[in-house]
Amino acid sequence: MTEQQGDEVTHMDQVDRNADAHRATEPDEEQVLRELYGEPDPDGVYHGTGA
């Protein structure tokens, strides 16, 4: 582990770990993601299997 990585780990408890962080934040963002990457998996994660 590098010094920078160690510093990041030290501050992980200060990071906002919102469970919905991977969800679209704008009304059209989800449509754009679907066009680029296809349908998300059941957890809402896009894997890049789109056309």
C-alpha cells in the first residue's frame, strides 16, 4: 500500500457512503446511461453491454 492509499484509508470513516450513490441524479441521466451501456443489473449497476 502506498502512503497516499494509507492516508485515504485513514479517512474512509469521513466519506458519505450513501447507498444510492450509483443511481442517476438527473432525470435524463438514466436514459443516457441506458443508451450507452444497456440495462442495469438488479442493483442498478450499468456494465457496458449496450449496443
